[in-house]
Amino acid sequence: MESDVIAVYRKFRPLLFAIAYRMTGRVAEAEDIVSETFLRYHVHADDVDAGAQRAYLTTLTTRLSIDHLKSARHKRDVYVGPWLPEPLLSSPRDEVEIRAETHDSISLAFMVLLESLSPVERAVFLLREVFQYDYSEIAGIVDKSEPNCRQLLRRAKGHIAGRAPRFEASGEQRDRITRTFFAAIEEGQLDALVDLLTEDAVFYGDGGGVGPSIPQPLHGRGRVVRLLGVYSDVIRRFDLHVQRVAVNGQPGAVVRDEEGNLLNVLALDIVDHRVQTVRSIVNPDKLRHLGPLIDPRALLRTRSTGEGSGPA
């Protein structure tokens, strides 16, 4: 019995984490939901036929995620500054079995867009558009009729229509842009940043009121370059290092000190061979799952100049 449950866990955990993470945008919460799902499954495992395991586990995970979002919604309403999901560095091992084309659905831009949907709309949209569930399966999972699920999907698509992120196809040119962009930040080459950013570039900084951040998105190439100049100064002043990684399936980087402590995570949207959007997560509550952290406020206190707002 115990070995059977472990086998089921290993088989379905990647799918369940993929659903829970896309629903909540939080790594720890997704892990908690998956753990709770398997705890409940363990109690009723003898009553679940092998052919029904996937549907049973998916239903539990989705409903727990919906309940969580409903209970946590008020917390998002009072969030300080731009909200971004907790980052996943590169494609997690747990998602290897999920279809490769679902990776865009964990991009920071896409997951921010999902915030405009109600919890049930979000579940129906993800199950249908990302995980390719049939309407009959979705109806059973969210406890709605099939016509209702179709209506929920139409409504969700209406919210998202025209706003879905567009990314540069992966390849050598995108890698070159990413490599040059982060090298320019690390070396303080602001002229290079001007050439790499679109004219309408945007910078989002998520500090959540805990870490230093900018209260509103920063629009325009000039303003973004000036902020990145301050950020570059911090990196060079404190001998920090920029390490390129994939962040939620898109080009990005982590900034660490010599001991490997993490300051923040950066993610890029590259469109038409230029960096269109820079997203920075410095909120320590969203980075703890990635290892030991640098206190960004301590860096700010030791800076001798008062320019800018520091890392955002």
C-alpha cells in the first residue's frame, strides 16, 4: 500500500505542482497544496481505481487551489507595489513530463495576466488552454456544467484577449541579447543598454513593501536606463555578480554575492530583438525558496550617495 502511494506520488506530482503553481503563483503554497492532496489521497487510496487516480488528484489539487485563492484574494488587494509571482529558476525538474509548449504559461508576464481572472475562471482556463483537458473532465473538476465551463472559458479569454505576452523565439539571437544586456549591467555600460531596450521599455520592481522597490511601473527607455544605472552601481560597488538563468522559462538572471547569497531575480521579455520589459523580484518572502539572501536594505544603508531607490 505505502509503495503504491509513493509510486502514484512520483507519477503525478509534476502535473499537480504545475497546476497549483500556475493557480497560486507561489512555490511554497503550491507545494503545500500538493502535499495536502496526497495526504487526502493516502486516506482514500483504496477507494480510488487506478484509472481514476489522475482525475481524483487533479480535482483535489484544483479545488484546494481555488479555495486558497478565494481566501488569499484580500491579501493581493493590499499588496504594496507591482505584484509578481514567486520565480522558478529554469524549467523545474518536476515539470519535465509536462508538454514543452506549456512553459510560456509559467512566464511572469502570463501569470500576472492570470490575476485578472476569478479563481474558477483561472482553473477552467488553465485546464483547457494549458493542460488540454476535455470539457467533460473540467466540469467534474470544478463542479460546474459543461455549458457553464464553456462560458467561463469565453469570459476568461475575453479578459485576456489582446494582452497575452509575445516573446522572442528562443535561439542564438535571443541568447546574445540576453548575454549582452546583463554584461552591460554588470560592467556599467549604459550606452549599450540604450541600444538594447525598446523605446517603450517598462521596468517592474516587486519588493512587496518588504524589500526596496518602486511603487509603480517605470515607463520609457530613458527612465529605465537611469534606474538600471543605479542598479549597476550597486552591483559594482558591492562586488555582486550577475548569473544568467532561465526565469519561469524566459531569459533572466540572479544577482549574488561572493558567498552565493541572493539579492534579487531579474526576468526579461524580448520582442523584435529588443528588451521590452524588465521584471525584478527583491521581495525576500518570494525568494527564500532559492537559498540564503542578502538584506537589500543593508546595501542601501551603506551607499554613500542618495541617487535613485537602489535595487528594485
